[in-house]
Amino acid sequence: MTALPALAAHPSPYAGGGGFHWWFLFFPFGFVLFWVLVAVLVRLLVVRRWGGRGLGPGGARRDSAEQTLATRFAAGDIDEREYRARLGVLRAAPPDAG
């Protein structure tokens, strides 16, 4: 029976009038807040690192057809006549035509 007096020597966490730890109720909110902050930080780092604007599925850059055409013209892939002809076709077509 020597273990019983040894247990009595260690007070419980509620001893001394501490009562219920009310701050423990905020633990779930802190847990959710922590993970929301982690997600926001990851999102900010991804946007800062890889641009974020104009990224389509799979990280491919979404350029408009006119931007792509202008880039090809500037690179010398197509001449001015072809550029103007294709630009006219793009501007005459409805935006949802695929």
C-alpha cells in the first residue's frame, strides 16, 4: 500500500482552485486558424513564385489568341500580311466560337 500515499502527494491539475481551464475551449478555433494561415501563406508563396495570373490548368499560361498572334509576328514566324489576315479572322469571330 505504499503507492497510495505517493499518488496523494501529486495534486490534480484542478487542485488549488484552478477549476476548469476555459481557454481549452478555444483550441479548435486555434487549430483551424493555424491551418487557414498555413494555406494562405502557401497560396501567397505560389502566386509570388510562379506568377499566378494567367495560369491555366496544369500551369500552362493562358494567352489570348491575339497575344499569341502578336508574339508570333514579333518573333518573325509570320509576315505582316498573314498577321493582318489572321487578326481580322480573330476579331470577326464570336468569342465563344471554338
